[in-house]
Amino acid sequence: EQLCDGEKPHKCLECGKSFRSSSHLIQHQVIHSGERLYECDQCRKRFQTSSHLLVHQRTHTEERPFRCPDCTQGFRQNANIVILCIHTGERPYECGDCGKSFRQSSHLIRHQMFH
């Protein structure tokens, strides 16, 4: 079966989110069931996704495969290279009400709740 670009025929009955493949829908539905199918062989802690298990396993090995290009500090997750903002001074998230800028979108959202 060929899908048109952007077509997502597999819909989650729990939340309405749609997916291109049934396997992605099944993977998503674990969020709603709370099942934790992936177990760490070191400490027996369980996780909903294999990617969460992989990140956790790095706590046992101290592996930090993601590096800041400015200072070479290592991180367990690519998303944790927020330290880049410290080096560049970049604050790309600006409040439309007062003009204050933030390094992270979550900080802007928190700020906007108090306007």
C-alpha cells in the first residue's frame, strides 16, 4: 500500500494522534498503557521505550557520546547540549509582550505565565 505524502491513516483511539504506519501507532500506544517493556540488565529498572533505556544505560557506563563543539564537554543526550547557549550567548526565544529573551523555549513559556 502506497501512502501519499503526509497521509497518516493509523489513528490512536485514546488521544487521536495519527501515524503513517501501524507499527508506529503500536509503539505510541505504550504511552497510554503505562507498560514498561524494556529492562536494564544492570539495575532492573524498566522503561517504556528502548531509547529511554539506552539513555539510562549510559548512567552505568558514564558514556557521554554527545560533545559540545566549543568546550568538548560530553553529554548522555543530544538534547542536553543546552550548554551551547552559554558559549554563544544566544537567546532565540523572545517574549512578544516585554521583549525579554530566553535560551530555552520552556523558560519563555514559564515567563509568559506570569504576564
